[in-house]
Amino acid sequence: MLKRVGRLLTLGGKAVLCYLAFAVAMLIPKRRGLWLFGAWMSRKYSDNPKYVQRFISERKPGIDAVWVAKDRDLYDRLREQGVAV
């Protein structure tokens, strides 16, 4: 089974998987004006996404810039700081 998956990925399967992921993503309903941000697999509030999220939140009133946090401590800390989580 793993050999088949590996062979698929090496024989152009990556492109097929990307296309399928894109097609599935197109079926998921989206909300206009909602931008999601995250860093380090949604476990940290740092790096460029942090500053882009801050910039959008402060200067683009029609856009909801929301930080995605997997860690409960990070979530609570960001809520205390007033960051949209």
C-alpha cells in the first residue's frame, strides 16, 4: 500500500493530489471578508503572519483578520491582548 502511494507521488501524483485538494476546497463555503492567519502550525503568534494580521486588523475595517490557535494557552493570551481569535 505504501509503495503504491509513494509511486503515485513520484509519477506526477503530486499534481493530481493538489488538483483534487483544490477541487474539494472549492466546494467548501467561504465567508467574504474573513482572513485566517496562523504560524507554526497554529501553535504560536509570531513571524510575518502576526504583523500582516495586525496590519489588516488596524487598517482594513471591512476584513475580519482572525488568528487560528490550536493551543488553549495561546488562545487565552491572545484574547486578553484583544486579538481576534
